[in-house]
Amino acid sequence: MNMYSATIRMNVSLPGDLVAVLRQTLPAKSISKFLADAAAEKMARVEQEQALRELLAGPIAFENVDDSVAYVREMRQQDEQREKRLGL
């Protein structure tokens, strides 16, 4: 999951018990990759949540639709009629 270009060394602080579990569980040379992958997954989740918040904060797309089920059903019927008319 290498979506970032350059590798930069940085110091981070982690709880001691977490470091102990990482060292017991992972090979020493794979801890950095594991943490980078975990951070990338978390950032993707944060970006998705932000996009969803922005979407929900926007205006309602179909303000004039009272019953969405009936609206979608009608659209599907129109599509079926169009397909029959076109011989599809």
C-alpha cells in the first residue's frame, strides 16, 4: 500500500505496552511498514468520513420527492417501457 512517494524518518511516541506487542508480534524490520500501512488505512477512513460529512451537509438532492420508493419504482417502469420501445 505504498501510495506515498518518499520515505522520511521521524520519531513518534507510542505507549510502551503497544511497542511491546508490536515487537513480540512482528519481525523487527516490518514494524515501520506495519505502522505506515495502519496510518494510511486510518487516513483513508478519516477522508471517507469527511467526504460523507460534506455530502450530508449539502442540500437535499430531490426536495420535491415525497416517497422515494414510489419515485424509484416509477423511474424503473419508465426505463422498462423505453427498453421495450427500443427493442432492447
